[in-house]
Amino acid sequence: MKTHKILFFALAVFCLSYVANAQRGVRIGYIDMEYILENVPEYKESEAQLEGKVQRWKLDIEKQQKEIDQMKLDLSSERVLLTKELIEERDEEIKIKEDEMLKYQQDRFGPNGDLMIQRRQLVQPIQDQVFNIVQEIAVAKKYDFIFDKSADIVMLFAAERNDISDEVLRSINRAAKREEATNKREKREIEAREELNAEEEEAVTEREQAIEEKKNEREQIMEERRRVRDSVRAAAKREYELKRERLLKERAARRDSILRARSGGDGAPPDGDGGDGGI
């Protein structure tokens, strides 16, 4: 049934294209929604947060499964010691645990589970924004048809010159920058940027990238100079500390030598002093 719908849609597009082409060239464009989503920072951040939740949900399910497996193992080893009533009671406990785990799986990963709901909530605002931007581009540039490459309609061939995904993405980024602008000067710069066509914006982007690369290169050079300077300073400081330590040891050794010499001199009897002698 789905194939029939696609064929019917393709035939309708062909017929419309043929009629329009008799009067003027048909203009067809397409977008790649997956590509757009992957390049929207807010979506990527939210997707990463959602993936963190998914991993926690999976760990919860694994924990529940281990508890169930342990309950089954315990029952198997103790079955011969239990009465029929106790065995039935333990079986019922295991069944309840299994039902709870299945419900948890459905609540998180089922067709109407948290994952699907939150993913729709995550994608819907961007899809709405893309839809509105596509309408604006289609009207402004007189497109006859614009398709989504990542949707169910299969494209057997699509020339890259008809891909307006980057144009849509630029509009999304511009909207985000307008919201982030904190003063009139930034807003004027954004508005001036929006008036550029694709080629002009690409040229500006290349210049900005070249400037950014030079800036990064200068920062790397400065960082290397700081590293060398810090290394030289550290070596000089270490040499000074070693020299100071050596001088302190030499001074301490001389002081100890003098003290020992004085101690030895005071303890020896004076020359010629032999006490009372007999006549």
C-alpha cells in the first residue's frame, strides 16, 4: 500500500512537472533533515542528555533482570526444601517482578514510551522551524517542489545544487544568534550578514575562518613561547635552589667542624701541667 502511494505521488509530481515545464523550467529542491538536526547545537546537547537517560533506563532494566535471575536461581536450589505453597508463593513473586520489568520497558522504550515522547518533543520545534524556513525559501526563490531527502519518499538521484539544507541551517543559526545578541551593534552585524547571498556569505565565512586560523596560530606560538619561558624559569629556579642548598650544607659543615674543634680543645689538659711531682 505504501509503495502504491509513493508511485502515485511520484506520478503526480511528474505530471505537474511536465505541465509546468511546458511554460518554464521546474525548480525542485530538497533538504536533509538528519543533516540539519546533526548540525543544530541545541539539538545535539538535548540528544546527548536524552542518551544519558536511555543508558540509565537500560541499567535499571539490567538490574531488575539480575534480581529476577537471582530469585529463579535461589528457588531452583531451594525447591527441594520448600513446601508446595512456598514454591507457588515464590513463583508468584518472580512473576510480579517480571511483569514490573516488562511494564518498565514499555513505559521507557515502547511505542508510547518516554523515549519516543521525549524524542518527538526534542525534534518537533526544530521541524516546525525548518518547515517555516522552507516555506520562506520556496516563495522567495520560486521553488516548485522541495522534498525531505531523509523522509519516506525515495530519491533515486538528487543533484547537490538543489540541496538547500545548508541554507535552512544558516537560517536556524541566524535565528539563534539573533536571540543571543546582547546589544544593537551585534544585532546590526547579524542583520547585515542576513542580507548576503550564499556566495557572499561563503566568502565571508572563509575570511572569518582564515582569521580564526591565524588567531589560533598566533595563540599556539604564544603558548609555545610561554612554555619555553616557563621551562627556562623553572630550570633557573631549580639551579638556584640546588646552589642555595649546597651553600647551606657547606656552611653547616663548617660550623659543625668549628664546634667539634672547640669541643676537643677544651677537654685536653694544658701542656706542662702534670700536677704535684715528687722530689
